[in-house]
Amino acid sequence: MKKLMAVTAVAVALAFTAGGAFASSCPKVIKEGRDAAAKMKMDDPKVKAAVAKLDEAQKLHDGGKHADSLKLANEAAADLGVKK
């Protein structure tokens, strides 16, 4: 029984820690994407599409959907040529 409780406690702690990691990563990736877009021609359809993805990623982040936000922000950053 003690072993089960210990495993459960570790699993819960990891779940909360992972959410926090996503939450702090979203703004960083979104900013990197916006900085890259600012150096490009804003009338380029590729840049417009990437900026729209970044806007949506920000909305997802603000809504607490950090995994989805991070995924979309990474897609936008890749579209803009941001290297990791």
C-alpha cells in the first residue's frame, strides 16, 4: 500500500511539473517566432500564415492549453525558419 501511494505521489508531481514546463515554454517560442517574422516581409503569405499561427498559439496559452500552444508555436517558428 505504501508503495502504491509513493508511486501515485510521484506521478502526480510529474504531471504538475510537466504542465509548468509547457506553460513557461510557450511565450518563449512565440516570442522567437514573432522576432523572426519582424525581420521578414509582412505581406508574404507564408509570414502572414505563421503570424496567424502564433496568434492562435497565444490564445491557446492564455486559455491554459499549453501543450497545444507549444505545438502550434513550434510549427509557426519552423515555418519562419527558426532553428532550435
